[in-house]
Amino acid sequence: MKKIRLSKSVVGDEEKRAIARVIDAGYLGMGKEVQLFEEEISKFLSTNNEVICVNTGTAALHLALQAIGVGPGDEVLVPSITYVATFQAVSATGAKPIACDVTEDRVFIDLKDAENRLSLRTKAIMPVHYGSSSEGMDAVYEFASQYGLRVVEDAAHSFGCYRNGIKVGMHENIICFSFDGIKNITSGEGGAIVTSDLDVARKIKDARLLGVEKDTDKRYAGQRSWAFDVSEKGWRYHMSNLMAAIGREQLKKIYMFADIRRRLAQKYLVELQGVPLLRFFDFNYSEIVPHIFPMRVLGGCRDSLIAALNDENIESGIHYQPNHLLELFRSNYNCEISECLGNELISIPLHPEISDCDQERVILCIAEAMNHFKNA
Ligand SMILES: *Cc1c(COP(=O)(O)O)cnc(C)c1O
């Protein structure tokens, strides 16, 4: 029985040829390809904001936080249900991630709970576009302005999405994407910050290159900086030409990937509706490009469903465990909904190479298993 993977890099001959082109040109580091990738992302997002590519989505979050001045002694509000990257990016600045509970309908940061977590040290809030949905973001900006906080959006799941008819990434003050191997598009590994704040953009451009001032301009002109100054902390976080070349080819495929991902998610939703003990989230599948298909399994059956899928050679995942239960980030308070979701969440296979036949197999396996559990 063929293995059905949960997620997968979908790359082909176009990406191979692009890599060969960079290798033949003999300039693998950060140069023209990265500049072109940034320009093409701007065009895709129809944005006048600055686009800055880096080597991971985590680096994008870290640099964004550093650029707004988050550091030791500060606190940043984050939803507990997210990839640990969100928490570690805050840690990397020396600040403390403060876990907030999430909403039950869309696993979005719960602002009522966030309000309880405010302190004099709170500097920023980092909402996560869980499952590619960012409904509720307007309220986050209102909350932030009420309490004088900066907003950094973790949009690792939502490249290519719309919200209320507007492309995510077009207008935001500071938003971070990920292009790791399994995200909506990939550059091998990679990420980008898109920002309307020119001061933040300048700081990030320097900080991705060890803080070497204006090194970005030099590299895009095919030159190096020999005499330079460094005035702020920096990291080795830039993107390479090799990565950008893959990303540029993937960007051409985003509409195709988006169609397939949407169609798969919508079919799951229709076909699994009415299966006992399953609950679905309230995502707007006509606007988002779903990076994952998470759902809730009630009745304590989640782990049994994982096992049943596994028996049929079907991978599944958990997006995510609550971060406030991890040793490094353990809180002395509860996040009730996050803890409940931690035991109920399952994600089922979703990537552009899942065939109709594969999807039928997944649906059938889930329906059979759940009916069995219900009657047991
Ligand atoms: C993937 C991901 C990241 C980090 O991106 P990388 O490119 O893997 O470093 C951050 N936040 C969330 C929610 C993610 O899913």
C-alpha cells in the first residue's frame, strides 16, 4: 500500500534547471537571484512595501522582533497553539514569549486571554495565521493600539492567501512568511519579512548580513563590502541565490498549488461532514490557501485515529502541542482551550501531489475508524 504523506515539497524540473543555472553562473551566495525573488514577491503581493528575504521563517520573525526593539526584559504575547518557532524567535531576542489561549472556532490568539497576560514589560503581540486563516486580525491591531504594542504577524502558513478580498502581505505593517520545504511555496528553506516601516526594513537588511551596514546594496550590485561599519547586532540570516532560484520557480506555481490545496480541503470538509466525533474549524476556504488541514477528534479518540491511519500507511500530524506545556516555556497558569486542543488536534494529508484516489483512501479510513470508535 502506497504511503500517503502528510505534507511534501512539490518541486520539479523547473527548479532543477534553475539551480543548475545558478551553479553554472558560479555565484551561490546572496546576489541577483535574491534581489529578483524579492521584486517578484512584491509584484505578486501588489505591494509597495519592502520585501526582505532571509534563510528561514524563524529568522524572519527574530529579525522583525529585533528591529522593533524587542530584547531582554521584554515580553511578547503569542498564541500557545503554534509551531515552536514562534516561541523560539521571541527567545532568540532575549525577550520572554507569553503564551495566550486561542479561540475555539479558528485557533486564533484569544484577545480576552491576552488582556490578562499584559504587564508593564509587554512590548509586542505576535498573532499566528493558524491554518492559513487570519480572520480576527483587525481586532489584534485595535488591541495593540489600545495598549501601545507593536504587531508582528506570523504568516508562515498563509503565503498566497486573501482576507476580505485583499492579499495577505499587501498592507501589513510587519508580516513574516516562511518558505520552508513544506509551506505553500518553498525555496528549500527560507522566509521573508514584508514591511511598510522603512526604519524596520533598513535594520533588517543590515541585521540579516551580520549588521554590516548597506551590505545588501553592495551584494545586489555584485560587489562586496570591505570597509564598513557595524552599529547593531546582526546574524548570518541572508538568503542564497541557490534558494532564491528555487523560490522564483515556486512563485510561478502558486496559483496552481493554491487551487489544488483549496479543492482538497473543501472536499475533506464535505466528505467528512457528519462523521461521528469530528469537528472542523471555521476557515474561509474560498480565500485562504490551506497549508494544513487540522480538525478536532472528540471523545478521546485522537491517538486511536492516528494509529488507524498509520495502519493504512497514511501519515498524520499534530499542529500543535500547546507551547506553554513545554519545559522552556512552561506557564504558571492554564490555557484551557489550548490544552483541550492539544489532545484533540489532528492534521490529515494535504499537499499538491495528493491524488483523488489518495484522498478517497484517507476519507474512507477516517470514516471507518470513527464509526468504529463511536460504537465501541
Ligand atoms: C513553519 C513555521 C514557522 C517557521 O518557519 P521556518 O521557515 O520553518 O523557520 C513559524 N511559525 C509557524 C506557525 C510555522 O508553521
